[in-house]
Amino acid sequence: MQSFSNQQNMKKLQIPLEEGKYYHIFNRGNNGDSLFYKPENYKFFLRKLDEYLSSHIEVFAFCLLPNHFHLLVRVREQEAFGKALHLEDAKLLDTSSQSFHRLFTSFAKAINKQENRHGSLIEHPFKRKEVTNIEYFANLVFYIHANPQLHGICDDFRQYPWSSYDRIISGQPSKLKKEAVLAWFNNADNYIAYHAQQPDLEIIRDLIIE
């Protein structure tokens, strides 16, 4: 039986994703198991993220690692969606969390079939921390992008292919909120320079949810 404190922590992890708010979202494979086995798996996850969540969230930064991932998102206002369902309060229906669960279910089914495995692939519930201070954004974006290097997966996270680091400064079309991210760093040059140094992650300790 779970302790009372563990039950309380689980409830905190399941707080609704509220419209207009920013969140650092994290999930990983059960028991630290792999989520991504092939390059196609990373691509499939990003396609499904767009398919299930693009109408519910805006994505500012992401990083997909072999056994976990990080997202920095903002929940879109769902007022029109709530009115269409004749809801008095659109927040009564946490459509964003539901869509995340659909994403994870779809992804898990595909990986289980690919790997001929059974059982749960991804931890439940997924972790989320609200980001309330705009001063934290730059450090949190750095932390998300630096994860592959922090975990010893690569020597230079700026070369890691499955994060938004390069996509944000790329001229390629993207649904990423690139302009907003660069505005947090003032411009692209400062964005690059900031990622070349070692920011103080103690500033965002409460937002680091591993």
C-alpha cells in the first residue's frame, strides 16, 4: 500500500493542465526502460505529438532521450472548445491531459508491437510542473536542451539530433514557438551564447522533475 505522502505526491503529479499556463512536462519508460529504439521511433513520437496535441498546446522546447523526454509547453485557451460541448467552464474538461494520454497509448502500442513486448511502456501519471516565473524560462530551455550531455549520452548537446536546440535557430518552417523562445534570450546570438556557457541550474531546481 502506498504511503500517505506518496499518494499526495501522485495527486500533485496529476493536477489538471490549465489553459494559458506554461508547464515543464516529463515522462520516462517504466523502470527506466527504453522508449526509443530507432531513429524512426523519435520521428514517430514527434508526429504523434503534433497529431494529438497541436490543437491543445504550444511547444517551446523539447528533448527526446532513449528512456525519457522533456517538453516545455503552454496550454492553449480552449474556450471555444468548451462552448462547442456546452460546458460552462472549459477547464472542467482537461482535454490536454487526455490528449497526452492518447499520445502515450498510441506510442506504447507501436513500440510494443515493434519490440514484441507486453505491458506498460511509459510511467503513469506523467509529471508536470507549472512554470510561473518568466525569469526561469532561459534556464529551463537550457536544461531541456542540455539533457543528453548531462546524462552522458553525447559530448555536446548542441549536436544531439532529437532536441529543439537547432530547430529554434533554423530557418526551416516549424510549429515550435521559435520567436517567443528567442525573445526570452533577446535574440538568436544571445541564445547561442547562453547555451555555450554553464547557467546556474539551482535557479530552476523546483522545475527539474527527474
